Amino acid sequence: MSPLQTAVLLAAVVTTGLTAGLFAVFAHAVMPAFARSSDRVLVEGMQNINRTILNPLFMICFLGPIPLLIAAVAVLWGDPSLPWLIAALVLYVGSFIVTIAGNVPLNNRLDQAGDPDRVPDLGAVRRAFEPRWVTLNLVRTIGHTLAFACAAYALALA
């Protein structure tokens, strides 16, 4: 494998793994912790997380795997790892769509609820957000983890 192929594939694996890990932390720790918390803590906490997560490092890790996996497919065309790279790309894009079409609109609605001190029924806000968001997060966590596993296996094959 050439240095370019190695660099592209390694960058794809690392960024895919970071994204899978982030969503897994939400599935295994953040949302279970919020489930034990008051309505106010969940609403305010998720509003704060949703505002602070939109930063350059997150965006590189979240958006980066798509062009990196495409580049890996291109530079490793004909390699035995190719089917695994294509699977990683398809799984990543599918999970990305879950985030964009499902989690992000829920995050936006939660933000639009406003200051938790001024929301008359935080319980209703929570019920409209938490169950669906947690389910969608589990779906994207599984998808991103499988994408990471396929990309890592492609790296091992290459």
C-alpha cells in the first residue's frame, strides 16, 4: 500500500471511529444519565450540548469520513479491501442521514423551546424529544459502529 493510500484509509478509519465513539458515549452514558435527571436538567443540558458540539473539531470528525471513505475507495480501487470500504461508506452515509433527518430536527425543536426557566411544561418538551432522540441515536450508533468496523477491517486487509 502506498503512503497516500495508507494516509487516506487511516484518516477514514480514525474519523469514522471517533464519530462512532461519540454517539456510543451518548447511548451508554449521556442519555442514561439524563434519563435519571429532572426535565429541566435534560432540556437545559441537551440545549447546551447541541450548541457547543457545533465546533470545527466535531465537524471534521463528523463530515470528514464521507470524503475520506470516497477517496479511499478511489485510491484502493481493485484492492481486496474495496467491498469493505464501500460497505463502510454506505453505512456511514445511512447513519449520517439518520442524524440529519432525525436527530438534528429534534435538537432544533428542543432549542426552540427556549429558556428552561420560561417553559411552562418542561415535561411535555422532554416527552416530545427524549424517546425519539434516544431511539434515533441508537440506530446511528449501530450504523456508525458497523461503518467503523468495516473501515477497520479494510485497513487490516489492505
